Amino acid sequence: MADAWLPGAGRIPARQDGGRLKGGAPRVVWFTSENDPRRVSARSAACDLARQGRPPHLVWNPVTGEIVQLLPVTRAACLLAEPVRAEGRACVQIVVIGLAREPFTAGPLNGLERIMRWLDTWSVPRRWPAGPPLPSPQSYHSARERRPWARGGHFGASQVPESMLPDPGGLDVHRITGGDAPMMGVPRPRQPVGEQTDPPAALIPHRLPRPAAEPVLTPGAV
């Protein structure tokens, strides 16, 4: 039986979640925290998100390999809007400590295989139905179509229906799901409504405040 909590991950159980899941194809959505992974820990980012009432399921620092879980995968998380956050028998929301303009797949991915094996137990297909996420700022104009979303699999936050987020940027998706992972063709951005590429801050609910002093991390488990 699949474990609702990632074995071996640190835990900061959140008081708030996104409610019951509605069923359907299982999927995972990748976000970025817009922080330097060499200076911000997964635990500190997870605490900030919990305090803001916007907990994801996992927060992962790919440089140190630190993983913190806030919610069981059997409940919806809070970074996506309703109703999409509760769609799927699993809709795993993962925040990666990193920057959309500097895709995290260009660096170390310590701890990724542990996450992927856990997602496999929840039958999340290792595929990208909407293709690889667009780089930022082009990703503000991603298509965000319902048809690929309904298939389940892996998505960037910029590809989720009704989302206004640009992250996680232009990922090398094969480093996440493997070289043989099926996907559709390279996505094309939709026609922008105006010239503005940066949405108001209110549309990016998971962004973390910049700490007054960002301590250098000491790699290690939580």
C-alpha cells in the first residue's frame, strides 16, 4: 500500500489543507520558491508556507537533498486554486527551493530519486502531457489547457488550468522523469493580452518573503 507520507522526509504537519480529493488521474505539479537553494533550507521555506496558510505537500532543496512534508498526499494542498488543487486521486504539489529564471534541473538533484519512487507508488505517470514547461517569462503565457491536465502525469505550475504562475521555468524534464518519458510536442505560448510580463504579486501566492539574513546551509537530513 502506498504511504501518504514520504518515508524518511522531515515533517512539519500543517493545520490547514485544501480539502478532499475528487478523484481522477494522478498528477504532480512542480513549483519554485524563488529562493537561492544554497542559502535557504527546505525546513525554513516550509515553515513560512505553513504560516501563510499555503502549504504544499513537499518542499525540496535539490542542493542539500533536504525534503520536508507538510500534508499527506491523501489531502489536497493549497498552492493551487480551487477546484484544480483537488482534482485527481493524487495531486501532489512540490515546491523546489530554486528560481524560475534558473531552472533547478541545471544543477544537482539530490533526493529526487526518493521522491520519484514515492510518486511511482501513487501511480503518477512519468510523462509530461503538456510538454516541457516554458522558460520564464514566456511561461506567463502558457496555454494551461484542460485536455493534457486530464491525462495526469507531471506539470509545471505554469501549465495548470486557471493558474497564473510562471514557475518552475524551462526544465530539462528528462532529468526528472527519465530519458524515455513520453510527452507532447514543445508547447507554444498563448498570445499575450498585453505587454506586461510580470503579474501582480497577489497572483503568486507561494512566493516567500526574502529573509533579513539568509544563513548558509549545512547539508544534512532534517
